[in-house]
Amino acid sequence: MRLLFLSIALFFLLFTSCSISVKDEQLDFSILFLRDKAQKETVSSVANKEMAPLKSPNLGYKNGVYWFKVILKDKHFKNALLFNLPESNIYSIDIYQNGEKINYKSLNRNYFSLVVNEFNNYNTFILKVQFKNEVYFPLQIKKYDERQLDVKFTFLIYGVYYGFVLVALILNLLFYFSLKDKTFLYYCFFLASITLGVLAYDGFLQLILPKKLFSYSSVATHFLITFSGYLFGYKFLKISSYFPKSKVIGYILVFLASIFYLFFFFTKEYLLVAIADTISFFVLLYNWSMGIFIFNKNVYAKFLVIGYSLILFSAALFILPTAWGIDMYTASLTNIKIGSFFEIIILTYGITYRIKILQKENKRFRVEIDHFIHKMEGFSNPQKSMENNSNFIEQITKFDLSERESEVFELIAKGLTNKRIAEDLNISHNTVKYHIRNIYEKIGINSKNEAIDFFTERKSPK
């Protein structure tokens, strides 16, 4: 717990320190907009058309070309202007004044942060903006000062967050290779998918991929988050043992979301992504609800419910209002990163806690097996021991065990772990589990403790 609180305190210390910058002067302005559905408008034709006031930056799934008229209320400015648009899904921007295109300098490669130096002392700008995905236009305008350190601090925040994620991925991979528990692998898949999604919204994917593929890759990350999140939650909680048919419902929802995502690749209609994102939210909400239902029955459910909560609902408030153009409270990408930070800490601890429990159970089982083996070694007469052994084999033949099941049964009696049995018989760990389950069913026992009692009753000398 001390390490947990220390990590949280360190994160917020770095986050708040990275948010400090030279004070900048925000300008007061209004925005009018027009959707160019046919993509035939020009800056001249737009100037004479009626435009609607932009009341919210969320315009929804109707992507394409939009024209924005930005009217500065301060008419007396001489400094360079900074047009800041922290939105990676914008494909291109042209800036006009008095009907002529003006040049700008880009400060940021992963999203639009534009410095305009050459302009007339005129308070109206027209922006032609092309959106490939959802239409989100969170414009900020400032008087630009070279002393402003916003971009540098932003990249420092990026470094802190992605560095933490990388450490968590490496740690969980090491757990997987050392403990051979696939839960760590499922979680790595989920964490990597979330990170790819955040990279897409941060705009870093478009630095790696061709610009034409960026809109498709960002949508693909939505599906990966949905699938990996459901898969990890289902396996981590072992929901099938509580709700055997729940798997079917989950996979139907995942399949429906994947169909809508797939159709987007052919139609480029972002409405399909908005529908798929909504279904995806219900997929992860369904997993989270399963955790609620077994909250008092499964200790691991507590970790999943708490760890999922912040990132699940912050992501929903970030993605869904933007996709549907809903004018409501919208979470920021920073909220998602904070939620991801807590989710990494809580779920990684939950998985390691699960391993500790399993190790304790295995240790207790080995102690009981060792106790039984000591009893076996106490047989003074080797010949009698062999007779008892043959009597034991004769008694278990009535249970119709296969040759391989008998071998597994005998190695269990010797106190070997599942991993050691797999190595000795040159079979997989899952195959060992399969044989043990069949043995239990045929003999009529339910646990390893009952197996020990069975060994003791039939192998003890009479």
C-alpha cells in the first residue's frame, strides 16, 4: 500500500509540475461554421453564406469538410497568433483572411498547433478543415510568445505516461514467462490496446503510419480495446464458473461491434464507428457488471470493478459525446490517462495477488503430499509395499482410467506439481489439467485433498 500511494503521489507531482507554463493570454472569440457536404465551396462562396454559431466543439459523426469563421473580439493585436487544436483526427487545415490563404508555422507534428505571423490587422479568419473521423473542433487562440513552454511540458507528460506503461508491460511479461500464467498475457494485450488507442488520440500513430491509413488505424484500436478488454475480464474473473452462458452474450456483442467497425472501412461513414463504439462500451460495461454480480463471491472481482471504473467511464465520456455530437460534459484525454494509470496499478496488483493465492494453495497441497509420501516411505517391507501398490492399481482399474490418466494419477500420488508432471510425461500443462479433471470425474472426487484421502485409504497397509 505504501508503494501504491507513493506511485500515485509521484504521478500527480509530475503531472502538476508539467502543467506549469509561462502564463499565456487567451483571446476572446466567436465561431460560426458551415458543413461543405458536397465539398464544392470556396472561400469566396462561404463568405456570402449564412453560418451557424458553434455552441459546442462536438459536431458528431458527420465527417468531411467544414468551414469555420473565427471572429476575434479584440481588434487591436500585433503579436503572432497561436491557433491551438489538440485534436489528432483533423486531416488538414487551410487558413484564410480577406479571401487569401495565409501561411502558418506548425509547432507540433502530432496535432495542429499553428503560429500565424503574416496577417492583416483584421479580426476575422476563415478556416477550411477536413475531418476523416469524428468532427471535434476544440479551438484555442492565444497571443503567441516564444517563451511559452506548453509543447515542451506536454511532451514531458507524454514521457512520464508512456514510460510508466512500458514498465508495466515489461513487468507483466516477466510475470508471464516466469509463472506461465496466461492472465498476465491477456492483460498485456489489453494494456497494449489501450496504449495504442491513446497513441492514436495523441496523434503519435500518424507520425508512424501513412496519413491515409491513420483514420483506419485509430478505428482499429477501438476494436482491439473492446476485444482484449472483454477477453481479459472474462478470463481473470473466470465468469463461466458463475454464469456459464455469459460467454455467448459477450461474444455476440463483440461480433456486432466488429461488424460495424468493418463496414466503416468500406463506407468511410463515421456513423458506423459511433454505433460500434456504443456497442463496445456496453461490452466492457457487461464485463464490469459481471464483476459487480460476483463482487462478494470472488476476491478478484473487487480489483476489476475498481480498476475498470475510472478508465471505463472516463473513456465513455470522452469518446461517445464526441462521436454522437452530444453537448454535455466531456472528459479529456488526460482523464483517460489518469484512469489508465490507476487501472494499471490496481489490476497488476490484483493479478499478482491472484498468483500469491495460487502459490499458497500449491504450497499447502505439496505439504499434504509430502506428509503422505512420508507415510509411504514408512513401509518397512518393500515386498509388502509392492503388494500394496499392486492392490492399489487393481482397485483403481474399476474406475476405467486410461493409461495416461493412470500415469498422471501415480505422479500426483508422488507429490509432483502439474508443471513437473507435464515435463515428465512430455505433455502440455493444459493437457495435465484435462487429465486431472477426467480423473476427478471418474473417481468421484472434487479436489486434491480428496485425492490425498483416496491415496491414503487404498495404499495404507492393512
